[in-house]
Amino acid sequence: LLDGRDDGSEQWRARALISAGNLAWQQADYASASRFFGESLSLFRALGARHGIAEALHGLAVVAEKRADYSRARALSLESISIRRELGERPGLADSLNTLANVLADQSDYASARALYEESLQLRRELRAAQAQQAVERLASLLGRADDALDRGRQRQTGLARRDDGAHLPHVPVAEPPAAAGTRLRLGGRVA
């Protein structure tokens, strides 16, 4: 897939190159990371895939910043930021703002770096708040389903399950499967 001999789509190849670039960067192999991100950028540009273009630009910017090529890192970051703002891609925007802030801080432009760090931080807080709200909503939904299941279980225990038309149904005990009969634990002389 990475060498282009596979029948996979160019989009998948470009994504795989992004992943390879990230892996190379994590291993401090900046030459390979730059090559992978660069190849990915070429493919994404040919495809017109703006999200991928922004991601590849960001990868190249991070590598350039690590190599102290600040003018290149700055230009790549600014292009990535511009695209990500257009797309409304807030998680990636926060990353790109942070990278540009790192570049500016490395060049002793602390006031500009601080403003970008603050913007990145604000985006991350908003994203976390949105994720936390989603988690709360999912938890509430799950708890609601769990409460419904517990209510149905209590109704069965009392033998008063209801049919859809509101009539009571008698409780029908379910026999314990033979395999489970021997698995009960004895706790303090009681069977648990």
C-alpha cells in the first residue's frame, strides 16, 4: 500500500503515509517522517482532500520545528491553520495552533506564542466540555436503560410482569441451567 503497487485507493495510501509519518516521528526518524508526510501531502493535494492536506502540512510543520527549520515550520503551520479554520476542524486546529506557538516560542516571540497557546487551550477546553456533555448524555441513556431493565427484573421477581395491554402476566420461573448449578459459591455457610 505504501509503495503504490497495491490496488488500494489513493486516499487509503495517503492515510497510510500519514500513519507512517507519525510512527517515524515518534521514533525520532525525522527524515523518514518528512518523506512520508510529503508524499501524503502530494497525494492529498492531487485528490483535493483538504482535511488530509491540513493533516500532512501539520506533520511536516512538526518535523520542521523539531529540526529547528522555523521559517518552514511557520509557513506550514499557517497553511494548516488556514485550512483547518475554513473546515471548522477544531481538534486539528488546536494542534496546529500549538505547533505554531512552539515555533514562535523557540524564536523568543513569547507574546505571540502565548496568544496561540491560549487559543489552543480554549479550543481544547471547549472540545473537552463537548465530549464530557456527550458522555453525560450517553451515561444518562445507559442508566435509563439499566433502570428499565431493573424494573422489569423486579416485576418478574414479584410475578407481576405486564403485557403491552396492561394485563398482569404470571411469573414463570426459569430453571437454572445444569452447567451453572455447580458454580454457586459458599459464603459463610450460605450459598451465594
